[in-house]
Amino acid sequence: MGFLKILLANLRKGPATEAFPFGPAATPDRYRGRVSLDASRCTGCRLCEHVCPGGAIRIDEDAAGLDITIWHNTCVFCGLCAHYCLSHAIACTTDWHLAHAQADKFALAERTRVAKVPCARCGKPWLPASDAVMALAFRQRTAETEALRRLCPDCRAKASIEGGRHVRTHH
């Protein structure tokens, strides 16, 4: 008789499972889903590529910049890339809707280009310091820090040795 009571109670409650894919499914707020990249914050440090256990992140560099590819079908959703990204260029979204046909597996990738800019002093192309990095490095951004920001690391070192007072640039 105990079985019938349980059966009737469960029938009154209704389904206990998610209706997905026929209805919406709840996603926890801190769920680690698809990885998203904000190229404007990327510093090109490659730490994300290094810590990715699934090999889902690949960074190729050429003279004009970085080509970053995130393969969502090989990502294991561990969140290490987002955890170790100092500039917060990588974040885990709550999007877990990544089902796809086998024929579409190569399309399930995010491709982004981070362009190099010419140094304001020597003209050598380099990856600029993003706003996120500037916010981490300086409490206040001044005209001097903005001028140093436009210099490649070699010219920035020379300007620092010179005392930073004469940050000369040519356009």
C-alpha cells in the first residue's frame, strides 16, 4: 500500500525532470559553459593556451597580430583559461547549448584577431596595452602613462631610463 501512496503523491507533483529540449531549462548563475573572448582586453600573454587541458585554445602570431581560435567542441569547460586570464579577456558564459551535427564540428569555433599597432616612437608593430591592463597597472591614468602606453616595450624601457619626462613620439 505504501507504493500506491508514493505513486499518487508523485502524480500530484508532476514531472521532476527538466522539459529540455521541449521547454526551457534552468541554468545555474555560475555555470561554466561556452568560453567567450573579448579581443579588446587580450594582451597576447598566451597563458590561456598554456593552461587549457583540452588544447581548445590556439594562438598563431604573424607580423600583423595574433589569430586566436577557441575550439568549443574540444573545450572541457574547466574554466582554467578564465581563471588565469589577468586582463579578464576570457570568460565562461552560461551558454551550454553546443549540440551540433558531426559535419558542423569545424564551425563550432570562435576566431578572433588581435591586431598589432605601430610603436609611437620607433614604428615597430607590437600588441598594445589594453584598457584592462592599464587599469591593473595604474591607479590613475595620466598623460604620461597614456604616452608610455603607445610605446613598444623597448621604447618604453628607454623612456623610463630617460626619466619618462621626454616621451617623444613621431607620427
